[in-house]
Amino acid sequence: MKCTERYLASLMLAACSTVITLPAWSAASDNSAAAQIHREADPIDGRVLREGRSTFRFDTFGDEAFWGDTLRLHEAIEGSALGGVGPGVSPRTALAVGLKVDVAALPETLVEDLNAGRVDLDSPATTVALLKLNAVVGVTGFFKGRALRSIGIQCALCHSTVDNSLSAGIGHRLDGWANRDLNVGAIVGLAPDLTSVAMLLQTDQATVRKVLGAWGAGKFDAELLLDGKGFRPDGKTAATLIPPAFGLAGVNLHTWLGWGSVTHWNAFVANLEMHGQGTFFDPRLGDPSQFPVAARAGFDNVRHDPDLITAKLPALHLYQLALEAPQAPAGSFDPSAAARGKELFEAKQCASCHVPPTYSEPGWNVHTPQELGIDDFQANRGPTRGYRTAPLKGLWTHLKGGFYHDGRFATLRDVVDHYDTQFGLHLSEQEKTDLVEYLKSL
């Protein structure tokens, strides 16, 4: 018995000695040190957000190879007097089609001259000078010496505007705001050579220009180069409203049709719409019955070497998620009516789909056209064949152009009237007014 006890004791002593003499470089020590660093680090590095903002504002992802080298859009901007083609694009014309100028990029002397009316806003040379200053929001000029040799675009072209602090169209950037003044179709339609687009769509340039010319201000057709449908069955443009890019944190599916997450759409647009040089994979686009153009072009599996997009997606994603919806300014809505409207919004089950604080639905935020009481044309152009529950915060920033994906409802009151009929809410005139004021307050 005593021998057994002594034997057990020796085993315990040996075990303790083994534990005590564990080397300092053990996995446990490494994890502890890493955990301490992790605890002390900021959840989001400010450097990453700045990188994402720079990408959002200034990165072309190499798309100048398409907009400049292929479409020769820069030549239309220059005009024949500067070595391009046609009359050129003056600042007055550029502002008229919704392009914006970043006042922070302008020298003080130029700001003074603009205020004093000493700048020629009717000369394409002034536009070229603004591009040289990198002052045109969402557009980058590429120069050889003083000559404009190509042009590229950024995310900010459609999803930023300015506060008009200097004059209409000239001010400080407002990232994430939908540019409902921007006439993308008119701008692209200026390109001297749309052969590549016509070939992709298996049509002629005249038809392409007709489709682009129908878009109008504040609209863009992201599905045109997927299915080739330029017009709806009723003859109206198939283009949809440019949505805001703020208030998306916590929102699952993105875009009017719920194509995917924010970062999926960033990769989609950077590769397929901006025509940047990167990598994109979405096997749904290989379906020739729904996406004949995309299937022919191989848009389901895009690969470029070098890849100028993928490494920039993480920071871009974080920056976009950090863009909060701006608060409605005082005086833009009736507070008392909005308070009553809030109660109605909750009582009438509006909040069952538009769930605060994102005002979309956690999870699968898509509904069928039948549920919404509208046609399925646009829904059938996307993989979900439905319509996403759009986030409502910041509605006051994009009242122009109408509501729903295609602007079919001219006012918020029209939207309320539609839901009143669709869901049998039996709202009084006062209740409808109160709901509109609440929506404007978000």
C-alpha cells in the first residue's frame, strides 16, 4: 500500500514539474499577448475609413480604359477647339446635366473669381481646368502635360452631391447622397464612339443613344448590360432612380432588387458598370434566359490581371457603412404632425416591414410585386424577382424624382395613398398628412 502511495505521489510530482516548466513561447502565452493587443486596438482604424473614403471619392479602378480609351468621352469634353470633337462641354453645360464641383479643391483665388463672375463658365477650357484640379465630383481627368488624354469615374459620381455653398452645383461634398440631378444617359451619350456598347447589346449606336437619352435626370439602368431591355412594356425607360448610399449599416440586401450585400454591389458596379479592372463572380449572371447579355459577355466570372478592385473593397465597405443618414433639418417638417404620424406608422403596421432604426427588415428584406401591388417588370430583372424593403432614413434628401424604384409615385402623399388602397388602411386626410410629415422627419 505504501509503495503504491509513494508511486502515485511521484507521478503527481512529475506532472507538476512538467506543468511548471512549460516554455515561455507556448500557444497560451501567444494568444494572451494577441488578445491584449486586440483589446487595446480601436474596433475600426481611422486609417481604414480614410482609405475607404478616398476609394469612394477618387478611385477609378482603372475604368479610364473604358470611358476614355474606348468611348473617348474626354474628347467630347474637350471639344474640337482643344483637340477633341464637337462643341465641348462647358461648366455651365456640365452643371446643367448634374455634375458637381468640390469647392474644397478650388484655390482661393478661383473661388474669389467665381464669386466675382470673372470665370468663363461657357468655355470647355474651364471644364478641363477643373478636371486638372480634380474638382469635378466623381470624375477624374488623366493628363499628358496640359492635354486631357483620358477620363475615369468613381463611386461618388452617382452617390455624392454638394451643399451648394458657393453656388448651385458648387460646394462641399455630401458623400452617400443620391445625385438626383445627374443625367448619366446624357453624359454617356456624348461619347464619340459607343461601338463597344452597341456590340455588347447586339444593336447599333443610334439605338444605344436613344436608350441613354430616355433615362433623364437622377436615373441609371444597371440591368441594361445584363438583359438588354432599354424600355418597359409601357414604353417608358427601364432606368431606375439613383438610390442613396448612406444609412446602410444593418441592412441586408442592397439595391432596389436586393441583388446582394453592399460589398457585393460595390464589386458588381466597379467591374460591370464602371468597367474597372478587377475580379467578380456571380453565377446567377450566367443564366441566358434571364441575363442574355451578361451570359454572352461572361459577366458571371470576370477576371483581370492586375486586379485593381478587390483589395479596395474592405475599406470601401466600411466607409459606406459608416455613412449615417443625415437628420432632417428644422423647418423641413411639422414636428407635431410628425409625432402623430409616428404613432400611425406603428399602429398601421408600417413598421412591421420598415423596422426602426434601419427602416428596412432584418433578414430577408424582399417582397413580391403582388405584395406591394405593383407590376413585376423590374423585379424580374433581378435574381430575387422581388423588391427590397428600402430603408427610409434620410428620405428628405432625395425627394426629387419621385418614389419607388422608378419614381412612379411623384410625392410621398402618392405613396401613402397607394398603401392606403393596397392594404385597406382607411386613413383620413389628416392621418395621411401626418404620415407624410413623419416620413419627411426621418
